Amino acid sequence: MALQRLPATGPLDDLLAALDTDGGLVVEGLFPVEVIDRMREGVLKAAENYEPGAATQGLGEAGRFFVGHNTVRFSSLGKVSDAFFDMLDNPVYAAMADAVLLPSCGSYWVNTGQAMLIGPQSPAQMLHRDCDNWPAFATMGWPNGPEITLSAMIALDTVTEKLGATRVIPGSHRWPNYLDHGSPEKTVPAELEPGDAMIYSGKTIHGGGANQTENEWRLAMHLSFVLGWIVPEESSPIDYTDDELAGRSARVRRLLGHKSYEPKPQMGGGLWLRHVDSF
Ligand SMILES: O=C(O)CCC(=O)C(=O)O
């Protein structure tokens, strides 16, 4: 069963229904091609500074295995291109994240924005759920507990199955056994055109596909949000200075940790107290 493909211009309810039913969907044309062109240009230039296989997610060889020995990954994408800030303000992705995450938090922030460039002849990545990062919370009430994180794999160029399109198991966000990570034959590829995004729940099993080409790279990036009272994967708040974010929208500054977590209308106190009243 392939993932549903819906246009970003369609009703929000349809996008959310597909996400709810299958655990993920392709949103076609989510980001303007002009924004993607700027992002791709910045990513390709920055990629010259990173060796394939250098990213370890802080886990040494286990992390390198997870990421892939011929994969280039890096974050702090706002330093690579201003297009990143436009992507953070994307209204459709914002509306989806609001609907999925705000029932469990007053505000959410960036989990990670990451270039994910899979090199030729790379094997498929191990299958996993993004909520595996917060296991104690993820397993609580599984599979009916709150959504913790919402992710997007975004095409910076055409992403085909042969190039290593992300592979997803539709419906796996509802599997009764959290520890069941499925198997490759249950996966389907999320093929994308530049600006399309595969948006998926943190509960959904997925992994980078094998790049079966001889000499082509899969050009994609990841952008995920996480509940504002949970520690994200990236240290965005200290990656960017106040000056670097001056003039950006209040949403962008909050997403990157330069504005406090506000609990309302949820219960609880303010967290990560920063620029509480200044904007
Ligand atoms: O590269 C991909 O397509 C997916 C990567 C991924 O899911 C991850 O590393 O968490």
C-alpha cells in the first residue's frame, strides 16, 4: 500500500486525515521551488566541508552505522541558507504541527533540521521510529499516547526509490507492539519531487532507502518539531545568536529556542525562560 499523495493546497483536514490513517503522507508542493533551490545551493556548498560517514549522532560507531558510512549529514541549516527560515514559517507545515503537537504542549520547537545526503551504493538504513529518542515517554500508553514529534523528509532534488527515497511502513504507528520495527518488505518508498515532503508521525516506522545508483547522491533534508517541554536532538538555542535571529519572525525565534516555552492553554509553568516578555 503506497502512501497517499495530496497537494499542499488542499484542505488541511485531508492532510491530517491521511497522517492519522497511515502515519505518513506525501504533501506535494509543500515548499516553493524557489525556496528549495536556495536551500539546495547552500546545502551543496556546505557539504564540501563534511566527509561521508563523519556524522555519528554522538553515538560513535553505532551512530555512524545508523546514519550510514556513505551519508553526509549536517545541521544548523539557517547558517547554510536563509531559505531555512522560510521553511520554518511554512504555513501548511505549521498548521499540521499545530494540530498534531499542540494538544500536548503550549508550544513546540525544532527537533532537528538536517541535510541528509545519501551517497551511491549505500545500503538501506535500519528501520526505526523517531519517537525512539524519548523511549520512556514514547512507550507510555503506546500506541495511543500523545504525539511527541512530527517530521518531514523534504526533497531538495528529485528523490526516486533507486536514489534512496525514505521507506515507510504505513499503519505502523498503530501497531500494538512498540518493539516491533517491521521488516524491509513491508516498506514503501516515498518518492518526491523538489519541494514535496513526506510528513510522518514520530510513531511511524521508516528509514532511509538504499541508494542503488553508481554515482548519484540523494539530495534531501529533514525538518522535525518536538513538544516544547522535551529536549530536542539539535542544540539550536546555542547554535544561533540573538543577532543572527534578529529580524526573524517570533515563530522562528521560538522554534530555535530564543523564546520561552509557554504552557498555555496547557497546565504547567513557563520553561526555558528566555525573552519572556520582549516579543
Ligand atoms: O534519510 C532518510 O530518508 C531517513 C533518515 C531517518 O529517518 C533518520 O535518520 O532518522
